[in-house]
Amino acid sequence: MMGYSFMSSTLINWICISCVSSSLTLIWLHYGKKRTKNSTKVLFYNPVIKSTNCNCRNSFDFNCSSPNCSSIKTKEIILCLRKAKKSIDICVFAISNKPISNEVVAAHQRGILIRIIISNCILVYSHEVKMFLEIGIKIKYQENRDTSYMHNKFAIVDSTWLIQGSMNWTHQATYGNWESVIITDLQSLIIPFSIGFEKIWEKTILVPIT
Amino acid sequence: MMGYSFMSSTLINWICISCVSSSLTLIWLHYGKKRTKNSTKVLFYNPVIKSTNCNCRNSFDFNCSSPNCSSIKTKEIILCLRKAKKSIDICVFAISNKPISNEVVAAHQRGILIRIIISNCILVYSHEVKMFLEIGIKIKYQENRDTSYMHNKFAIVDSTWLIQGSMNWTHQATYGNWESVIITDLQSLIIPFSIGFEKIWEKTILVPIT
């Protein structure tokens, strides 16, 4: 009896230890994976919109059901900007896309810190840039250069999301061109782009208010 | 009783060994994944080169030691193209950067399958595009459109590396502009860009040889 009890308790101890260790390992792996799981989307724009029967080129429809509609792709950018809780840093050649710029204004109005860097092209005083300046958003641009452009096209939301690609934030780009845009929370991309933004911000000057 | 205890202890020992070995396997797999960590670089170009004392704007130096030299950043793109063992798919608005286009030619000459998509702009018949056509590289461009551009700027090497960003593969972009370029082996980016390339390749037409 003594032998049986001793063996049983030893065995049960082993079972318990094993089960607990296995469970802990699985839980650790599960949450570890969840923690490091990234979300990445790639949007491919093309000018197919012209041949579809939607009207988004003229009036943006957040719920357009037409195939390949550029508004549905732009919606992803807008939803990403809408996630902002602290800051949005934008560094793009030009901004003239209304739905996107309206979202930037809405973010500013709910207290999000907005910083924008644009090029020194004619779009410095586009309708959208004027609107940003009027409501107090800080905009910088490169010093006037004849042969160089601030040609970057990226934005960082809350140090958590990166929007980056070939696309300027213009109506032409979103509805007229073949473009590609990455939206990701990969820190291996967000960190260098955040550092890059700060360096460009330092080297550019504030757009004067006319 | 002894028989029962012996059987139980053997069985339970086996269960314990299995559990422990399972845990160890899971941990090993977890660290195995960590071992296959991805490689990602982000290159930030800026026009600082003009104020440095190197001569790379006129003659590319693979080993230039000047700070912020664009040649050293372009070297990363060239070294990535040099890794190709099977294929290079390029989809950029324009190609006119000599060191990069020379590397494309070298890859073609060592049997790498090259496919290039460019825009329909005046650069269709740039010196570099003519050179590519002469040696038999397949180049496609979008059908002539007045108001749209194939504005993408990415390349895929062997379905293993993605080069992507704001930068056209031109001399102006590499030495004159503020640009950013990602070089990565992240499959979460390479897969959608590979699918995107095939779709654009289908929808574009071969550049006629004049």
C-alpha cells in the first residue's frame, strides 16, 4: 500500500508538472505569436476606374462596390489615419486628395498633433495646403531648389502605423495612375521611417503663412 | 500491486518524457523562427551630396567614403540585384541611372530572366531602355494615356527580395532628390508585390523595337 501510494503520488506529480509546463509553453507561444503578429496591406491602384460604372472619381464613396474602385483603396488610408490617438507625421511630395486631406483636418480638430512636409513645387499653396495653414497645422517644405524635389511619399500614425509607397496624396495619383501603397505596423519599417522623418523635419523650413 | 505500480510508473514516465520533449520541441521551433529573422533596410536619399566633397554625382564610386553619398545607398540596390539567381522583375516609372542599368545588363548577360515595366513617358526610349531592347530584355509599358502614369517604383529579385519606395531609377532621383527606398526579404510584402507585378505585366504592352 505504501509502495502504491508513493508511486502514485510521484507519478501524479510528474503528470501535473508536465501538463502545467506544456500548458505554460503553449500559452507563452500563443501570446508571444499574437504579440509579434503584424498586419500588412498592400494597395494596388490602377486607372481602371475610368472604365467602371462608379462615380468615385468625381465624388468619393466610402462604400463603393465597383471592382477596382480607387475610393475603396483610399478608404484604407483614411481608416489608418482615423486610428491616430496622438500624432500623424506626413512626408509627401504633394497633397491635393480631398477625402485624405479632410481626414487630416478632422484628426487635427480632435487634437492629434499633425506635422506635414511637402515639396517646394507649385502645390505648396494648393487649396489643401492653404486649408491646413489656416487651421494651424505645421507644414514644412524644402528650401527652394531648382533641381531637387522632396519626393518622399510616406506617413507615420502614432509610431504604430506606416503608410508608404509610390503614391502622392493627389487626386491624379489616386484616380489616374498605377500606384502601390503599403500600410503596415511592422516596427522594422516604422522605426527607420520615424528617424528619417525627424531628419527631414530638421532640414526643412516652415511654409510661410501668406 | 507491484505490477500495477510498475506499469503505471512506466506509462506515466513515458507521458512525462513526451510532454517535456514536446515542450522542448515547441521552444526550439519558436527560436528556430527567430533564427530566420528577416532582413530589412531603409535607405534615405537626400541632395546633401552636392555639398559633400565627393564626385559621385559625375562618376559612381562603389566605395565612396563621403557621408550621405548617394552612391553608397545605390550600392545597396546594386548588391541586391547582384544576388539574383533566376529572375528580376522591375516596375518603375523610369530608368536612367547608369550604375543600376549596368547591373541589370550584367544580370541579363549571366542568364537571369529580366522583365521590366516602365511608364509611357518620354523615357520609354531613353539611352538605357534602348540598350535593354538591343540586348533582348523584355520591356513593357502602359498603353498610351494622356492623363495617367505607371507610377510604381518597385522590383522583385528571385521572389526573395523586394526593392520598393518613392524613388525612380534615375540619376535625378538618386543624386538630386529626397527619396526613401526599402530593401526587404519580408514575404508579407514580396507576395502581394509579386501578384501586383503579374497583373500589371498582363495589362501592359511590349515596347516596340524601333
